[in-house]
Amino acid sequence: MINTLVVGEIKDGKLSENSFDLLKISDKLSDRTSLVLCTSSQDNVPLDDIKILPVDFIYLLKIPSLDIDRGIYDIDTYALSVFLNSKDFNLILFSKSEYGSVVAPRVAFRNKKKYLSDCTGISLKEDLFLIERPIYGGVAIAEYQVSTNISPVFSIRSGLQNLDDISNNKIAAIEEIDIQFNEPHPAKMIEEYSNDSLEEIKLEDAKIIVSGGRGLGNEIAFEELKKLANLLGGALGASRAACDAGWIDHSLQIGLTGKTVTPDLYISVGISGASQHLAGCSMSKNIVAINNDKDANIFNVARFGVIGDWNQIIKSFISSIEDLSLK
Amino acid sequence: MTIEIAVLAKQVLDSETPSHLFKINADSNNLEIEDNSAPIINGFDLNATEAALRLRDEGHEVNITVIMAGFNFVNEVIKKTLSMGADNLILIENESLISCDSSFTVEVLSKAINKIGNFDIILAGRHASDFDNGHVPIGIAERLRLPIITYASDIKIIDSILRIKRVIPSGYQFIESKSPCVVTVSNEIGEPRYPNLRGIMTATKKQPKIITINDLEIEPPSEKEINLTKVFIPKINLDTEYIKGDDESELGRNLAMRLKEEGLI
Ligand SMILES: Cc1cc2nc3c(=O)[nH]c(=O)nc-3n(C[C@H](O)[C@H](O)[C@H](O)COP(=O)(O)OP(=O)(O)OC[C@H]3O[C@@H](n4cnc5c(N)ncnc54)[C@H](O)[C@@H]3O)c2cc1C
């Protein structure tokens, strides 16, 4: 019997999309699914929405000190570790969000559990978990076998396609657990700044993304792409090379170490298609590649390819769209 | 007072090599590069070395010790951090250190850090670009019970308190930490410096110090709890439809029409 714990995240008053995906994965794999949430007194947990999901148990860890410092997740790590000490699970799932990338390995090492990050496939064969995860930025895929007896911790890549829809006829039991954090706490968050502006469409939510790379050659070129993105009602993204060059803010970086996006249309301009970049965008429904090198790797994942100099192509692309939308 | 900085660095295959040059080595169940090009120091670890050197540039008295755990070290490669300006290099070589289960690496590096001495700051890259896991520095922090601050893009020391700018998906945070602590560094910190001639000369003369796992009184793991069973290079076979046109203007126009036709814009 597989008894799985999903470590959930609350975003904007809702269970995050990634956490929801974890529940779907767990539902397929396990006999029993529990969800644990670390909450401060200010968190608004949408319990009515959550308890009708395919979850058997919901554990709400109530941690007053989370109000004070959530910065580097010392308190979340502590609370989850205390919780895990009191319960037995065969499998602990995090999503490979920023939260999961930090808290999952911390919890795993603190509780002496084995850990694999950024898994893109997970299934069960007798008493083994079969895991698939990309390595070398996605150049290759590695397959692992991990015994269900050692209750491993995995983080799962977000945006995986083809997750079955779930039908549910259970109502979860809810347990609240109070946890006091009195450990020494030598590192604290002092300030947090957000680059998200309200008017703009978030990359993660965008249906259309126009993304630029080193091939654009300079900062000013991004204004042209921005214009195109606005025209299409989409968002602007970039490769790491363009961000590292200082042409555009790093928060717009797409890829293995940037954002993972899944738009309907991803228009890449002057991007070579390195595996680390594709790690963040290859799950887009339709990729358009504009590149003057016919052998560029990006064409291998593109549904539509345009070989040529981006500058003139984009100018005429923009004016054609303006014409088309007037009709 | 001298600030003792450890920088953890890993020798890896260059994962930015064009993907068609990678092939599978069936014996080691790992990747290799067709033209046998030299490995590199993991890029983020060079960012970490850069972060340490910048503290020196800012006037702090620092002693930088690079610690590398791995196997089959290449002499010219491992000296890179010395030629950038690091003071000491320590090598721990053992075949089990390239296993996919990093708990052994965590144990080895934690014990080495304890044995070598009193580090004020332990820096590492945010992850290694071969297995892309990013859990060794985090594991070390947990084992040594030190604060762990990930994804640093700037590190300042003010009155012996570290002030770290930490990159998060929505922007950034400022974290203040007492030392000792573990900090992982991201590429947002900026390009690692190129070694200058003097640096290269100094590095040629310096000999790395070797520590063995016997020195650390550690046995390699006898039983594997995580088994890497297969590595393969996925084939992507998408039928790309190339937009036709006599010049760039026509290409742009035809692309717009084609996407409109498909209802994509
Ligand atoms: C551990 C690790 C993590 C990484 N994480 C990320 C990540 O998250 N995101 C990411 O993007 N990268 C990441 N990278 C970097 C990645 O490997 C590539 O170096 C990077 O994606 C290259 O960016 P690029 O395609 O813009 O630049 P390049 O590879 O230099 O490509 C530029 C392209 O522009 C084309 N071009 C040039 N001029 C023109 C023109 N006039 N018109 C049209 N096309 C033109 C060229 O043909 C070329 O194909 C990571 C690397 C490592 C090692």
C-alpha cells in the first residue's frame, strides 16, 4: 500500500496549480494521499475547495512564527520535519517550484531521506518507484529505481502534460497541528521586492509568449519584441544569454533555471535552442522559431520555422498583424 | 581578521556542448562528448568563486579555499579557480563521488569542511550542470546545521553580518545572516572574471592539497538506495513547417497569415 504525502503551496489564496498536479499524480500512484500545508495565522486556506479534491487527509500545520519570517523557509523546513517525525509515508512529493527546490532537499537531508529533484516521470512497479528526470539540462534522460520502503522525497517538474483528470468521491478529513518554532534563527529575510507589475501578464499565465535571445544583438531590439507581445496580448520572455547580457531583467528568463512556461504559442527570436532553454519552454503547444541559422537546434522543437534575419521578419510580421486585425 | 571562505566546486562535462555531440557511455551509464573535449568547472561554481573574489576586491581580507570532490580530475581544468585568484585548492578524489546519489558527496564535503577548519562562509554554485540537482550545498548546510541561503546574486559583509541579495521568481529578497553559513550563488551575480597572466603563473606553481576519504574516516556506500538504471538521449522528431518567402518581409507576412489561419493569433 502506497501512502503518499503531498506538500502543498498556497498562492493568492488558492492551492497552487503545481500542488494540484501533485494530487493528480499521487491519486494515480497511491492508495492514500495526504496533503500538508504550512500556514501562518494570516494565511487564508481555501479548505472548502481543497477538501473535495482527491485527498484522504489534510494536515494544516499552524505555525505562528511564519508571520514573522518566511524568507528562506527555515520555519517551513522545521515544521515539516517535526510533522514527518510523527507520521509514516512511503513517498513525499514537492513541486519543483522555488519553494520545493529549497524545502524538499532540506527536509530530505534533515530527515535522512533520499531525494531526487525535478522528476518528469514517476510510476510504480511492485515495490519500486520508477523515476525519469532530465540531466545535463535536458540533453539526456536518466531513469532511476528507488525502493518504496525508504520513503524518498521527490520534487516534480511543473507543467507536465497529460495528467489524467480526476474524479473524486471522497471528502478529506482535516487535522490541525500547532507547531511552535523556537530554534535559533541566524538568517532572516529583511526585505522583499517584486518585479511583477499588475498590468502585465505573468509569463506563467500567458497564452502567447514572444521570447528573445542573444541573436537580437542589443537591448533596443527587445522594445520591438515588447511591441509584438503587446499587440498579441502576450508576455515577453528571454533566454539566459540575453538576460546575462543585461538587455532584459532576469525575472523574464525562461528555462531550467528560469521560468517554466506552457503557452499556446511561443515565438522564439534569435534563440539557438540550448537544452537548458528548452527545459522551460518545450511544453508550449506551438513553437515558432525565427533564426538565421538553418541548423539551429530550436528548429528541432518548432512547429513553424522561419529562417532569416529577425529584424526585418519581425517588422513585417508586426505590420501584417496590424493589417490583419483591421480587417 | 581574515574571513575564511570555502568555495565548493565540481568538475563537469560542458552541458552547453551542442547536443548532437553527446553520446551515451554504456559502461559508466553516463554521458560523454564525442570529441573528448576537456571538462569544465561547473559554471555556477565559477560564479561562487567570483563572489568570493569580489569580497576581496571590496577590501575584506579573505582566504579562499576551493574544495573539489570528484573523480578523474584534469589538472589544467581544476586549476582554473586558482588562476582566477583563489588561494588554496583541495581535492578529494573517489569513484563513488560521481554517483547519482549525492548523500555520499554531502558526507565527504561536510567532514572535509569540519576537518579543514573554521570557515566563515561556505559558497557553492546553485547546482551542478551535469545532474542539475542542486542539493549538495543544501545537504551540507543541513548536516552541519548551518543557515542555507540559496540563489545569491550579491553578497556584502557589513559589520561581520552577511547581507545577501537572493533571487526569487517574482523579484528578489535581502537576507541577513550571521556566519558561518552556506550560500549558493547564481549566474545573476555576473560573469566570472578571466584569469590574468599573473593568476595563471601563480596557479601553475601552486599544488593542490589531496585529502582522501580515509583521512576523513569515511567508507564509500556499500549499498545503493537510488539506482540509476538507464540514461538515454531523447529523440525529438517534430515535422517543422518552414515558412516560405523570397525575402524577410515576405517571410514575416507569410508567418502572420499562417498563424492567423491556424487560429494561433
Ligand atoms: C546549468 C545551466 C543552466 C542554464 N539555464 C538556462 C536557462 O534557464 N535559460 C536559458 O535560456 N539558458 C540557460 N542556460 C544557458 C544555455 O545553455 C544557453 O547558453 C543559452 O540559452 C543561449 O542563449 P541564446 O539562445 O539566446 O544564445 P545563443 O546560443 O548564442 O544563440 C543565439 C541565436 O541567435 C541566432 N541569431 C544571431 N543573429 C541573428 C539574426 N540576426 N536573426 C536571427 N537569428 C539570429 C543565432 O543563429 C543563434 O542560434 C543554462 C546553462 C547552464 C549550464
